[in-house]
Amino acid sequence: MGFSEKQEALVNSSWESFKQNIPQYSVLFYTFILEKAPAVKDLFSFLKDTAGIQDSPKLQAHAEKVFGLVRDSAIQLRAKGEVVLGDTTLSVIHVQKGVIDPHFVVVKEALLKTIKEATGDKWSEELNTAWEVAYDELATAIKKAMN
Ligand code: HEM
Ligand code: ISQ
């Protein structure tokens, strides 16, 4: 899978946009996920002890990790043409939590919509495709070790 320098740069610059307002975008991301798959709410432990999703520092930290991992994948794709996970931790966590294949599509759509919001008038089809490819390659790597 070819991943260009331009694509890597697009992912990097929109990652910076995302980081400009993590409280807002992490809530938006989570809201998009629950819109499509309300039942998924019960899989996440970190919202149990908070009043609302608006002020959950754990949600923010976790959401930042998810976007950061997709961005790392873009870097890996550009450097060596594939995404390799250091260990099976991510796969094990998701199996244990009860995550299934169709959930990955839900999270992907939520991620792309969040990036669209975060980048505003800098958004483009090309930028969208770059995130899509980086996410798909990462999701494939996680799913491979889940089965
Ligand atoms: C946990 C990333 C896909 C649901 C985690 C964690 C990471 C992560 C890093 C560990 C907890 C943390 O340190 O934040 C990702 C990435 C994904 C992905 C990069 C896709 C490429 C999914 C999907 C679902 C999901 C499709 C299904 C809705 C969860 C749940 C946890 C988790 C329920 C446990 C949260 C808790 O501690 O209660 N994910 N994830 N993830 N993920 Fe994902
Ligand atoms: C972990 N995995 C997938 C999606 C997530 C969204 C918010 C917080 C943590 C997550």
C-alpha cells in the first residue's frame, strides 16, 4: 500500500488541528460513535464515574490516544509501507471488552467526521482518504491479532 509524503503531511497537520481542542473533539468523537452504535456505551469503563461526557479527563486521554495511534500508523506507512503493532495488547483489550468487527466501521466514520470538524476549511477529499487509509491499515493489524 503506497502512502505518500503528502498524505503523511496531511495527517500530521490535521492531527495538530485535533490537538488544538481535545476536550471538544473527544466529546464529538464519542458522540458520533454512540449515534451509530448506542449499545457500545456500556463497553467503556471510564464514563461510569463522571457526571457527563463533557468533563471526563479519561475520555479525553483515551480519545487522544486513538487519534495519535492512527497518526503513528500514517508515519509507519510512509516509512515502511505497512503498519506493525509492537505487541498484541491492543487486540487483547478489544477482545476482552467485547469489540467486534462491525464496530471498527462505526469508529472509522466517527473519526473521519471528527477530523472534518477539526480541520474546517482545510478539509479535503485527499485529507480524508489519507486518514481513511491510515485507519484501515491500523484496524486490520488490530483485527488480525483479535481472531
Ligand atoms: C480501548 C485504541 C477500535 C472500543 C482502547 C485502548 C486504545 C484503543 C489505545 C486502550 C485504552 C487506552 O489506553 O485508551 C483503538 C484504536 C482503534 C480502536 C486505535 C481502531 C483502529 C475500537 C473499536 C471499539 C473500541 C472499533 C468498539 C466500539 C474500546 C473499548 C476499550 C478500548 C471499549 C476499553 C476502554 C476502557 O478502558 O473501558 N482502544 N481502539 N475500540 N477500545 Fe479501542
Ligand atoms: C477507544 N477505542 C476506540 C474508540 C475510543 C473512543 C473514545 C475513547 C476511547 C476509545
